[in-house]
Amino acid sequence: DGGITQSPKYLFRKEGQNVTLSCEQNLNHDAMYWYRQDPGQGLRLIYYSQIVNDFQKGDIAEGYSVSREKKESFPLTVTSAQKNPTAFYLCASRRAGNTEAFFGQGTRLTVV
Amino acid sequence: KQEVTQIPAALSVPEGENLVLNCSFTDSAIYNLQWFRQDPGKGLTSLLLIQSSQREQTSGRLNASLDKSSGRSTLYIAASQPGDSATYLCAVKTGNTPLVFGKGTRLSVIA
């Protein structure tokens, strides 16, 4: 089936650790996005990429890093510099132009 | 900077009622507006996409309207069912920027 796959579904991080969240899509979409969702805050944009080997910071990029080496993959690394990483992370993608965006099922990250 | 507001934040209705969810945005120069549904602990499911040139879109019991000039969209749900209980989010695309989201309306439909 075509779609966006995020893994893992749940992730636990110790203080000072870097962790990487996976996002893979087989929809042949050009653009990919990472959002963070906190209770009462709505979705906030972390990073996005509109083509391979290029990406831009969103509103809350500090403490995060990404790469876009392949069209179908857009991993997000939460670094130790991110002071409050506990949140629900959502990946999205869409074709070029004013097209519909689709989301993965999310990864819940908890700092222990 | 585009800002999106959804009112009310929460809504509880009896089964069978027709209801309207509201979304407003500050910059009317949008390319499109998208409505999503989110169940607890899950990702977002796309419900309807309205392009800036369109006035409304329909899918089953859902109807979304768009008034660009006033910066408003409504999502109409007919004959609500308990299975409609979820959080509904609207998001707008302005220029070449990613979607900007409202905080959502949490809907409870009581049997």
C-alpha cells in the first residue's frame, strides 16, 4: 500500500542522547515535513524539504537536524541540545504544487 | 505571518445533530485550505482540500466552505455519529510555505 511510514511508534530517550525518527514515503512525493505536536499547542513546523539534498528550518528547528539524501526518506534527529523533546512527532508529504498533504501515524518521544 | 484560529476549542453534541466547525485565517492570500481529522494518539487523516478558487468541497456527510475574502472556512458535519468524535484541524497554505495549522476543535458526539 502507498503511504507514509513513521517508526518507531514509541521512543524513549535518556538525557543527553541523540535519537533519530524515521519517515519513509512511497508516494513519490516531492516535499516532506516534520511537525511537533504538544497538548494545547497545535502542530508546529520543525523542518521541511521540497527537493532532495535541500531542506529549510521551520519555526522550532533548534535542537533538531534532518537530511534528505533520498526522495522517499526524511529522518529527523533530536539532539541533546533540544531541552524539552517529549512530544508527538508527525511527518507529512505532498507532491509539488498546491496539492493535498498526507501524514504518517506519528512517533511519541519520551525523555526518561 | 499567517495565523489560523479554530473556534470552539471543544464541542459536545448529541448523536444525529448537524454541526459546524469554524476556522479563520489572517492572510487571505492562501493557495488552499485543508481539513484533517485526528484520533487520539494517531496521525492526521485528510478530509477535504479546498483550492483558493473553490467555494466548497463535499465528501459524504462532510461539507467544507471557503470564503477567502473574509478569511474563513467552515466544516459542516451532517447527522453526526459517535464515530465522528475526534479532533478536527484546519490548515492553510500560503505561497511557497508549508501548511500552517490551527489548534483544532475537539468534537464529542454523545450516543
